[in-house]
Amino acid sequence: MKTNPSDADLIRIAGSIHEQLHTMKHSRFDHLERRIDQFLQTAEDVRTIRRRLCLARERGWDRAASRLLGQLERPLRNIPYEAEQVGRSADEAQAEGPSLRDVYFELKQTHEELGPLGFEPKNQELSVVTEPITLEGFHLGPFEVRLEVQSLGDGHSTAYRIVALDPHPAASNDAVTHPHVSDERLCAGDAAAAIEAALGAGRVFDFFTLVISVLRTYNPNSPFVSLDDWYGTGCYECGYMMAQDDVRWCELCEHDFCSECASYCTRCDETTCVRCLQSCPVCGESVCTSCMADCPDCGRPLCKNCLDDEQCPCHEEEEEDDEQTTSQDANAGEDGRHRTGDVQPGPASRDQSVDIAISATRPPSAT
Amino acid sequence: MKVLFINNDGGGFADYVEAAEGTTVEQFFAKHMPGRDPEDVLIRVNRQPVSCDYVLHDGDRVTMTPTKIEGA
């Protein structure tokens, strides 16, 4: 990159820009011709409908005539818009391009006010370096605004790049070196139209001034990456800083977690943090609190699947107790030591059954 | 008199506009950029910085470029 170009260099560069602008002027005429063709086609559609309408009236086809009137709506709506576009394209094509002298003075002004102006002869790139930019306390470093002279005629938005010289990219995306720059492309927002107009008119100084103004300003409403998230998001559990794309959100405790501290519920597949998961005592699966329930019989927490399948251990214990009671009752009957007087008539709960079973097995001296 | 006014706020179009004789840059600014703070706008007349009481002349080229523009 050559900096501090001489007057001769500036004249040469001005020549390249002037040539590009001349090419653009030709493309504007092409654009105007396409607009006129479009306008004429719409007018032709109206003429066709008129011809058909006359025919329908001559033959007394009233329904067909009504339908044709409906078809008129669209072209009639488009004609004012297309006429306006033709007028606008004509104005653009008519606009006088800058003289070689004008472009030279633009370059000179840029060099004097924003310079030093850099020039890369091989790629035909003009450049200006900004001061180190800090937005709301976030140091982003200096940027080089590179204008590719040969691309001026191709399309304005691709004619320039924003290169971070001392990049401090967003933690979530290395390509975002500034809240409004991604992959070296500036999302110019409110300055987009003015930048395009400046490039189209060869106003190089205005172009650089506008781009630098955008770089010095932060719009919190639509950045590629918000400054609030510039350094990433911290894991609520371990504090690890991570990119926004790597953040796992726990729906239950409503915090951000890293991939190490987050997991998922094996029942509902919901992402949760490890702390919000419980292990089902029956199946051993990690289940979120929403998929856990208390057994209505014993109050033990277990997953809803196991509960639905009646897999709670209390059911098994009950069966075992019943079996044990039956076998002990049978034994007591055989020994003639069954003390039926201790048993109260009527339905007994599970706990009462256990008590009965225990009392039935006690030796007489203990009662 | 006529002044070439390049307004880089918004569309960035250049137009010749009428200005009364003796119009200062400050008056021109107030008329054409209402609501704007002069400190937030880079003003150049014939590519040169000028004071606010500079009196415009026929054929002057006035450029006004906001220095705080929001990207997207």
C-alpha cells in the first residue's frame, strides 16, 4: 500500500475513477432503456384490453366485457409507478458526471483532511485509516476503509471494504469486527443512500467521511452483534465465556449455560441445566422437574413414565408385605398361636396391615 | 444567487438552491438542516472549513455531512 501519493499519483488515480464513472453513465442509459421498455409493455397491455373490450361490446358479450374491466386494474395501478421510475432513471442518466479536475480535488481534500491517503496500484484500491475507534467503552481498534476503484461501476455496496487493522472481534463471530461490519462489509443503515450517491458522483471525500461517521457511531437497535454481547455470555454455573451461538438456555431456572453445564431431559428433550435435572430412582434416567411427579401412595418422586407404568417401589413393597402377611397368617394358624383378638375388624390400611403382621409374629410375652 | 448544496443527510443528492444575498453559513444551515446540531455536521464551503458567519457567494459549493450516522 502506497501512502502519501504525489500529485502525479493523484491525477492518475483521478483518471481511473473518472473512467469508471464514465462506464457507470453508460450503464445508466441501459437502465433507462429497460425502464422505458417496461413502461411501454404495460401501456401495450392496456391497449390490448381496449381492443378486446370493443370486440366484446360489438358482439354483446356483457360478461366478457365486465371481466376485461377487471383486468384493467393492475396495469392502471402500475403505470404511475413505472412512469415515475422512468423519470428517475432519466434524471440519473442525465446527471453530469464530475470532471477529472473535480475528482482530483476530491482526492486531494481526502488526503489533506482524512489522510494520508493510501493507494494500492495493483488492486486499484484507495484507502483511509481511521483513528482507533472506541464505542461505549469497547475498544475496537483502527479500521482501514478501502475503496476499490475498478468496482465502482459494478455496484456501489461492494466497491468498498472495512478492514480492522487491530481486530477486536465479537466473541461470538470473528467476522464481526465492529457492530456494523461483518466480513469486511459495512451495513451503512442511514448512510447507505448518501454513500451510494457520493460514489456515483465521484465525491470520494464525502464517501470516506460518511463511512467513517458510521464507524464512529453505534446503533444499538440493529447491530450484527450487540456491544452488550461483544465479549460473549457467561455460563451461570461455571462462568465460562461463550459465543452467543453456544449458549444453552435452561427453561426451568431461566439462565444461560455452557455445553458442559447443560444437558437435556430424557423424557421431554427440553434443554435444561444439570442442576434442574433429577435422577429417577426407578429407571435412573435424568429427568427435568416438569417430568417428575410424586407417587400418590408413598410420596416418592419418580419420573412420570415410571409412575404411569406403576413402577414405584412402594407397589413392590406392598406386594411383598401382603405375601409375607399371608404366609405368616398361615403359619400362625398352624401353630394355634394366632391371636385373633388383637385384630380389629373392618378394612385396614397398608400400614395397619404391616402392624398386624408384626404383632402376629411377636411372642406372647412381648405383647 | 444560486448555491450548489450537497446534503449528505439522507439521500445525499446535490442540488442548486436559491439563497438570498448576504446569507451566512449559519443561516443556510438553519434553513436546510432544521433540527440538526451544527456540532454534529461537517460543513465545507468550496471544500474548505469556514466560520459560521461566512457569507455565501453565488456559485459556492456547500457540503453538509452528518458526523453521527447510525449503521444497521
